[in-house]
Amino acid sequence: MQQAVHEGSPAVGSLVASDICVHPSTSVRTVVEKFFESPQIEAFGVVEGREAVGLLTRQKLLFSVFRRYGFELYGRKPVIMITDTEPLYIYERERLDVAINKALARPSQDVYDEIVIIDEDGFYKGLLPVRQMIIQQSNLLANSIVQREMAHERAKELEKINHVKSQFIANVTHELRSPVNAIIGRAELMKISCEKGYIDQLRDRLNLVMSGAAHLRAIITNILDLSKIEAGKMEIIYEEFDIMGTIREVTETTRVLLGAKPVDVSIESGFRTLTVMSDPIKIKQILTNLTSNAAKFTDRGRITLGLLASHDELTITVKDTGIGIKKEDMDRLFIAFSQVGDVTTKRHEGTGLGLTITKSLAHMLGGGIAMDSEFGRGTTFEVTMPITHNTLISQEDDDNGHRR
């Protein structure tokens, strides 16, 4: 029998099943009674002092006593008279796969007999059934296959992660280079304007520098936030606040981000105010990430922020009429270090971390995020958060059920 597992195969001494034994002078009757009293015992080592001198199995003992010679003849004889004095002896340091090969090389009638385990001096250590050895080796083989498959899958996963991280580094490098170059270039123009006394140009270029710096800060903040989340160091600070006020603030920011794009930004909600117990900074960050994404990919149409409250959860929606997302790209949206599109061909700036952070923040607040999109038609993100006894504090309905 060819053994498939060699590396890490244990020594048989660590697998000894039983060290039960009898002295060679023990009567056959006594041993027979021991077998009858203990049905689980299949064999006795025959040991004189500490030295193994043979093996007596239940099968051979009963066959010899009842079939060949008769109990009366051998009942009082010493057990050494019917002991197998040449069983298979295996040293305790022998490797399991080697021992199995030796055991299976014996005549077929002896294959399932116990083997006698001895130390280097021939002293008795115990018995080990061949069937148990085979089971053990089969388990090792199965574990080895599973571990090999797991290692293979892990290697593939790590390779994928390394590829995605490399792509992420390329994206971040690209994104950081753009605002840094813009800041440096505009600072040089500002210097020229100062030297020539062009105050009006200085003011305009200062605004551009501040815009570039804000973009750079946003990129760095996303990277740091993701690092905090992955390290488990992002804290949630609960306090009462008006979530409708936060939505209105984010709506105004979205209009600024859109600039001159023909996109209407509105709020759909049945509340004028809604006081909740949560982390206002994290809620605002979730909304800002989603609306910034919507503004980036929506060139015309509308962006709608919605808020619903049922008896057990809050639901915040951000819906746009932008370019939408292809079905094959949807699974990648919330994966860290992943981004839809190629850094060399994409026309929209960003590191691709916003949605990953948004999902993590939603989970930290006890909620979740879902997305529905149709390529070329638009995208809807839905963030849900559970309402506990202290989450929803107070509410005030709007006159017409809408706030824009």
C-alpha cells in the first residue's frame, strides 16, 4: 500500500491504544475470564518483567482453547503455551506510514492483529491495532488534503489582495499627485501674482489652492478612516441630534459639489425635524460619501435624499439619475482597495474608499447598506439603522410631508 502522507506522519509510540498485559505464567483460564469480563479488550501483550515476549489476541485464544485443544486441557496451562511469540514488533519511534507498510506486508490472516510497540531496549510500551493506524493515517491524509486546499485558496486570496492593493496604491498615487501638483502650480502662480501686484489674480488663485487642499485632505481622511476601522480604533459617540438638519446640510454641500451641472437636489421626507440618538459625525460622513458619489457620477437629472422611520428602523436613501453601475461591477463596490474602472482610463476622481468606509460605518451603527442600480439609468443606496427605545427621541411632521 502506497502511503500518500509522509511529512508530519507521527511516531507510532504516540498512538499506543492500550498498555494492558499479562505475565507468561498466567493461566489460560485467567486470561479467558479477563476476555469475557471485558468485551472491549481485543488483545494482551505478554510481558516478562518489562520485556515483551509475545502477543495474545482474543480471536486466537478462543480458537485455540475451544476448537483445537479444548478448555479442560489448556485451562490451567500457562498462557505462554498458546502465545504468538513472534508478533509484529514495531519500535515506538517508527513513523506511522512506515509501520503501516510493515503491518500490511504480513499474511492476510494477521493484518488486523494488534502490533506490539517496544522501545529501543525491547521493553513493552503497549499495543496498537492496525485498523486504528489506518484510520489515523486516513485522517492525516484527509486533513492534509483539506489543509492543502485551504492553503491553495488562501494563496489565491492573498494574490488577489496583493493585486488589488497594488491597484489601490496606483489609484492613491494618481489621486494624491493631482491635487498636490495643482496646489504647487497655483502657489507658483500666486507667487508671480504677488511679485507683479496682481491682487485680483491672487484672490482667484488662492481659492483654487484652497479647493485643491480640501480635495487632498478628503483623500487623506478616507485613507486614515479606513485604517482606523480596520484596526478597530474608530469610536462611536452617541448623542441626540436632529437628523433632518444633517440631511439639509449635506444637501447644500451636494449642490456646491455639482457646480453648474443641471442636477436638482431635493429631500423627500415626512419630517421637518427628527431627533435621534446616534453618532452625528458618522451619519454625516455616510451621507456625504453617498451624495458625493452621486454628484460625481450624475451629469443631469436629480439627486434625492430620503428619510423614513418605521416602528423598528430608520431608512436613509440617496437616489440619483447618474451613469449607474454594471451588474458585473456591483460586487466590487464595497470591497476595500477595489474600484470600478481603470485608473488610466477613468474620468472621475476618487480612491474608491468611500463606499467601503460607508458600509463599515453603517455596520458600526448597527445597520447596513444596500444598493440597486441600472446601468445608464441611475443608482439608489439605502442605509438602514435599527430603532431602539432610545434611538428615536422626537419628531415633527412637515406641513406637506416634503422638505426641499
